[in-house]
Amino acid sequence: MADRLWTRPFLLLWAFTFLTFFAAFQLFPTAPLRLVELGATKAESGRFLTAFTVGSAGGAFLTGQVADRIGLRRMMGATAALFMLIMSAYAFAPARWAIYALAPIHGAVWSGLVISQPALLGGIIPEHRRAEGMSWYGLASPGGVVVGPTIGLLIFRFFGWKAMCLGLVPCFAALALLSRLLPQDPPRHARVKAPYRLPEPEVLALSAILFFIALSYGALTSYSAQEALGGGFGWPAAFLSCLALGMVAMRAIMAWRGFGSRPIRMLPTMALVTAAGLAILAFAPGGTTRHIVAGLVYGAGYSMIYTLLNAEVLEVVPAERRGAAFGAFMSAFDTGIGLGSFLIGLIIGAKGFRWGWSAGLLGALLAVPIGMRLVRTGSRQRSAGS
């Protein structure tokens, strides 16, 4: 029984994560479009994600450590309930300033919701099946991303912003109820009581890799649909949906194939695959087909980077500190998303989309040498330990 992966708690957490990303990725690609409707320029519309990640990155260090203290399940239920209020407020936001004002609050609450999920997973999957478990669990978020943007864009185009936002309220209500079925939090006396402090050095090194990958991810989330709509592509959500399909395919293949004795060794290769997806987006000819191929390749590499880093955190960080560790991860990730969305958005506004994708490619390439050094350092430590 201890070796089983597909347990009831695992399946419940998988469903919770799927619904989280299904709902969130209806909003992310449509919020910039709503800002354009309200008078924003193309470059300014990407600042929604920058404002969002200011709250998320800033809140992640705190919400991760708070989750370690109040309980991961309680954090998930409380933040899902708060999202009902936030989506309602978005629906009736009268002007651009109101959406920008809500975005940091939205981001801070989001950080508490998504940090708690992988941290809780560490206590559900068997220790010797962590990489495999993270890979199968990792299908939940891209599964939501596959359908979320397409549905969100359809609702937005045919029924409007208000209908889309109000339609997300029952999604988050379902998440708040679903959280009650997840494994109970430890008793109060067993939770973390140590002072708040910075994460472990190993976590900071892993976070640096995630930061450089996130520079491109932030711009892609904000601007890939805008490039498609502006270019008259037949499938505006092609890149984001195919990104998710690439994530699903790669994670399923690797979960079936296996990761070997030290999964983190695959990290530099996967960073190169991610960069290859950006190179296709920046330099290949065409429209919809370019977005489809680039999304599949980028998603395959990105998915494994996230899976490998998460599995390594579960390996090196004690259970009572995992909320803080994933908080550091999210802070690095969202800082990269916000900075990338802002800076690459400026490049796109001045030079065009392909120049922006080229800038994202440079950021992804910076992750490769950091990953190579991390692998070499880990190999030396393992050799010394043996």
C-alpha cells in the first residue's frame, strides 16, 4: 500500500490542480484584451501580468511560510474562497486602473493557492517514486491550460468580460469545497514554529534556473494570443494550448519511460529544448503552424524543467519547510514572469513580436550553464558522500 501512487488523495489533489489552472488560464490571456478594450496600448496591456506577479512574487515568500504554519489544506481552501470575491470584483471593474489595482491582490492570493499544492503532494507520493509522481501530477496543470485559454477566449469574444469572470466564481467555489476532501493538516503542535527565514541555498540555486525560464513564459502568456489575433491566425490560442499539449505528452512519456537514479541530470538538456521552442517562434516562417510547433517543443522542455526542479526540492528539503521552499520557487518564477512580460512587452511594442521572442530565447539559454553547474556540483557531493 505504501508503494501505491494512484491513491485517493493523489487523485483528489490532481483534480484540484486541474481545476485551478483551467480557471486561471481563462483569465490570463483575456485580461490584456480587456485592457485594450478599455483603451490600453498593446505594450501596456502586458503590464497586467507584471502587476499580478508583483503580488505573487512578493507574497510567495510569506504565503509559503504561512502555509507551513496554518496547514496546507487550510491555505488551499481559504485562497480558493477569496478567489470568488476577486473574480466578482474583476467582472465589475470600471476602468484600467481597477484591474491593475486588483492584479497584485490576485497574485498574492494565487501564490498561497498554488504553493500549497506541490508541497502537500510531497506527503502523498511514495518517497522513491517522487520524479514519477511529480510527472503524473504535472499533467494536471497543463491539462487545465489545454482547454482554459480556448474556452476563456471564446466566452470573452461572444459573451464579454463580465460573463467570463462571473463564470469563474462557481469554479473556485468548487475548489473551496474540494479542499475539504484532501488529507487533513497536521495537528497544531506538529507544525512549524521556527522564525521566518530565507530558504536553503540549494533552493535558491534551483530558483535561479526557474527565473530565467520564466522570463519568456511571462511574455508568451501575455502576447502569444495577441500575435495570433493581430496576424489573423485561425486558432488564436494555438501556442498556449499546444504548449500545454507538449507538457502533457512529455510528462506522460517520461512517467512511462522512467527518470533513472538522478533525474536532475536531465535539466540542461530540457533547458535547451525550451530554448529550441523559442527559436522556432522567433525565426521560423508561418503563422498558426509556427505557433503549434513552437508551443509543442517549448511545452515539452518547460514541463520537464518544472518537474525536475520540484522533484529535487522534495529530495533536499524537509517536509516541514516545503511550503517555504515552494514559496521561493514561485517568487523566482513570478518575478521572471513579471519582468519578462514588462521588458519583452516593451521590445514587442517597439520592434515587433519576433524580436520579443528572440529576447526570451536569450533568457532561456542563460538557464543552461546554471543547470550544468548544478548537475556537476550534485555529482561531486554524491561521490564525496559515497
